[in-house]
Amino acid sequence: MLIGFIILGSEAIMVYKVLPTVNHDTTKLIHLILHAIALVLGAVGIYCAFKNHNETGIANLYSLHSWLGIGTISLYGIQWIFGFLAFFFPKAAPNVRKSALPWHALLGIFVYILALATAELGFLEKLTFLQSSGIDKYGPESFLVNFTALVVVLFGASVVVAVVAPARLEEPQGYAPIPEN
């Protein structure tokens, strides 16, 4: 889930800033595919979590991490379906796309931040399990979990800052703004 939602999700969000000279339709396709892969990895992750919990006798959906996880993947899927239908195939009317684009971007950042929060809660839950099983609070495993969580926070913050930073002045190759009518 970390690779899907955080790493690939970040790359999908950043594709428009990272590849400014690439044709807009190409960047849109890369954005769509990376988010689809992230969604599939998230679904596999949820399947594995339920399978592991069922096999080890751990209750399902008992923590805030699991509740936010289900909500995050649900919103992620809804956002992907909306983006696919509105901007890729069959494409909404230009005026609908133009008015929907800011909302799609805003809700996308919201879902990304929600994924970051869910990941951080997952790290906290893992650390709690480790420490309750006798791992030292200052041991190498604890430092590894905390350091990884810190890297995820800093990485996610840098993605959000980069996305909300002012856009470039020139339009990418092959892109024309959505017409009013």
C-alpha cells in the first residue's frame, strides 16, 4: 500500500510538473495508469491485511488506521473513476471538464493527504504491536519504523508543496486550455 498510494500516487500527482514538455495527452495517460496501478496495489494490500488477520485471529476493522484505510481506498477509487469518465473516456463536454478540473485536483490532494495520514497511523499501529511484543522502545526496529514514518511525512509534504506551488507560465506541448463552450 505504501508503494501504491504514497510512491506511485506521488508520481502520478507530480507527472504534470515533472514532465512539462511532454504532450498533455501522454501525461494524462501516465497519470491515469499510475493511479490505476496504485489502486490495484491498495486492493491487494487490503486483501492481504484481511487474510493475515483472519489467519492469525486478529479482529478486522478495529482501528482508526483500518477505518481510514477503507475510506481512503474508496475515495481513491471514486476519484479515479470520475477522472477516467470526465477527462479520459468518453470525456465530458469541455465546459464540464473545465469546471470539474479544479475540484478533481482539490479532491485528489485531499485523498493523497488522507493516504499519508492513514500510512502514518499504520506505522504507529505497527510500532505499538512491536513494542507490546517486547521490542525495545529505543531498539533498531523502533528507530526503523519511526525513521520510515518521518521520511513518508517529509516526502508527502514535499509533493503537496510542489503541487500547490504556482504553475509554469508556458503551456505544455500539445495542450490547449479547455474551451468555454
